[in-house]
Amino acid sequence: MKVSEIKIKVTVDDNHIPIDIKWMATDSGVDHLVDCKAFNLSIWDPIESNSLGINLWTDQMRVDEMHAHFFRTLINMANSYQQSTGNPFAVEDVKAFCNQLAKKTNDWEESKK
């Protein structure tokens, strides 16, 4: 049996706002902590039959980066969902939703200028 570990290190300021996030995974081939600006962790609790989540980002995360991170995360989740369940509609529908939301988001961002 093989055991893999994922390590996430979060440094917060006096107000508990993340100012630095680093991560590493034993299967990544990288043997040291690497910088990142955001992460989303979702865990299924089988006892409560509920998802638990942690969503953190640093104060250096730009809004355009957050938009890209959000949309790519949704698409990655849809790919995982389709792979694990065989649901043939997941990826197509989520991509269509992301495209619509990205256009509305872009229009909204442009209107603020």
C-alpha cells in the first residue's frame, strides 16, 4: 500500500487574513513547499453526508486571477464528476454555464471601468 500526503501551509496576518499560502504533494515530484495564491478544498463527510470546504486566497490574488481560478475549478470539478459517475451531461453543461458566466462577468468588469 502507498500513502500520499498533501501539505498546505497558510500564514495569516493579525486579522486572520491569509497573506501567504504554500503547498506540496508527495506525488508531485517537487520536494519543497511551492507558493500559491488560492486553494479550494472540499471533503465529503460520510457520517454527516455533507461536504465540508475550505476556500482561502491571499491578499495578493488579483480579481482577474480569481475569475480564472473559479471558472477553471468549476470545469475541473465537472470533469472529475463525469469521470466518477459517468454522467454525460456534466462537462458540457458546466462549460456552457461557465462560458455564459464568464461573458457576464467580463461585461460587468468592463462596466466598472
